[in-house]
Amino acid sequence: MPVSTLPTLARFLGVALDELIADDPKPAKRGPTPKLQRQMERIQELPKPKQRFVLEVLEAALVQASR
């Protein structure tokens, strides 16, 4: 995944960018995996071109929603 997609990914996950790249991860939460996290894991399994497409669509939706 290109470094340039990290800000988009951080917004998508609802975390700060430094949380994505921190060396000392926070303790894992207990309980079921949030749906958004499961979807991100599925996206990460896609081929890179399809990952880029999904991120572009997501970014467009977020821009549209913020207007």
C-alpha cells in the first residue's frame, strides 16, 4: 500500500495517522471485531488495483458527505 494512502486509511478507520504508524500499539479491545475493521481486512486481501479503486470510491463518498 502506498504511503500516500495512509491519511485516507486513517480517516476511514477513524484513527489518527500516528496511531497507524506507531511502534507501540495500544492494547487490543475486547469483544467482537467491528464491522468496519472486518471490511478493511477484506479490502487488504484484494489485489492492489482493486484496493486503490475502493479507496478512491470511499474518498469520493467522504468528500461528498462533508459538503
